[in-house]
Amino acid sequence: MIVDLHVHSKDCSDGRLSLNEIFRIARERKVDFFSITDHDSVDCQSRAISLARAYGIHYITGVELNIRFSTPHYSRGKAISLDLLGYGYDPEDKGLRAKTTELRRHREKRARLILERVNAELLKEGITPLGEEDISAIEESVDGAFGRPHIARYLVKKGLVKDVQEAFDRYLVRCDIPKLPLSLEEASNLIRRAGGKAVLAHGNDPNGTSLAALTNDISEQLHIIESDMRPYLDGLECWHSRHDSATTEAYESFARSHGLIVTGGSDCHQNPVKIGTVAVPEYVVEQFEFL
């Protein structure tokens, strides 16, 4: 059985493929158990459920909420960015829908403020800033949640940077605007009140949206989870495209000893397409009631 519980779409997030394309690929790759986990959005879940039924794929509702987290034991209590996955919730829950709508609107406002900062940096370098036509072109490229990846890809297209990584390194990190603050407790409550399970995403992702921003020591990460996060978590994402085997083994062992569910997925944004490529064990499916 092939399992992938972490995929992002173009329709409601920052993926590169539409829901129709994603489900077609998932079927071609014989994915059996699947979830679309768009960033701060549940708007595509009804369509995803319908497509899953049409393709004969077992499906569970998903979402990935960005949160701010801090602990007094590391980095002097400075807040870092983490992601919390939600599974099996009611996609029509009013509280969750209202909050994700608020988050989406803030994302759009934030993206425009980031563009203003990028333009200021371009002017400093003697480069013509992006005009209204450029901004309109970026907005037209957005099918889901407007975010920094859309700006990065446009900077590449304009020839201002060689690739997306350079766009972030040169402009988008320094020009960043804070996301709408959402605490672990609030995010967990939103998911649980909608009938879902709250799962810490990619806890040791070296790219930074993880506890690796506080410490690279896996045992210390697990201590943070136990001391500061445990009441708000139902599970841990153990299998991930950027987790090594030591991380997976340690996180899975911790989850089992603390009565937490375990999940996994490719975190596929479709560049390249990674759907179904992470070896998530079949017993993960047994933890869920799926559609």
C-alpha cells in the first residue's frame, strides 16, 4: 500500500499542479491513501474528496497551519515558525473555515508588502523595480494562496535571479513580513474542535520550518515536544522527504512510547513531482477512519 499524507495543490496553496493533475498522478502511481494538506486553507477539501472517490483512492482531509512557537529553554525564548498538520477534520467546520479565511487574506496582504520591500531593494541596486504590470502578472500566476514562492518564480522569469533559492537568499528572506500569529494551542484547538487530529509536521526538517531552527539534536527536539508541546499534539510526522533514517526512527519510537499517532508524506509541491515516493508504512492507515 502506497501512502502520501502531505501534498500541496496549485488550486489552494503553493503547489505547481492542480487537484485534477495531482489525483491523476496519484492514481498512476497507485497511491492508496492520500491527503491534500494545503497551507492555511481548507477550501479544496470538498473537491479533493470527490476526486478521491472518482479515482478510487482512500482519502482523509488535511491542512497545514503555520504557527509561531517558542520555548524559554532555547534561543532565549525567541519565536520560530513551525507547521501543524490537521487530519480527519470536518471541512465545513465554521471555526476552522473562518480562521483559514483570515489567514489567507493576511497572506495576500503580506505578499504585497513583501513586494514593496523587494522593490526598495531593487532600487538600492540600481535595478528598475517591479511595476503594476509585473505585480498583475504575479497575481495572475496565483491559483492558491499568494506567497513568497510566487514572487520568487517571477524574479527568476524576469532574469533578476538565476533560481528560486537565489531569490530567497538575495531578497525574500530580508524582505519578509511576519505571518499572522497563530499559536500551537490555538491551531490545535481549531483542528480538534473540527473533529481532527493535530500532527507536528517535519519536526527535523533542515530547511528551517521545524525544531531544527532551535536545535539539531534530535533528543533535544523530542524533549521540547515532551515538555512544551505534548498537550496539543495527537501525532508526529515521522516519514518525510527531508527526514533522514535516524530522525524517522527516533520520532517514531517517541510517538509510540507517548501514545501518539504517526504519519508521513512527500510534502510534494510538484517541483519535482514526489507524490508517493516516501516509504510510509502501511500500518499508518490503520490509525485513521478514512472516506
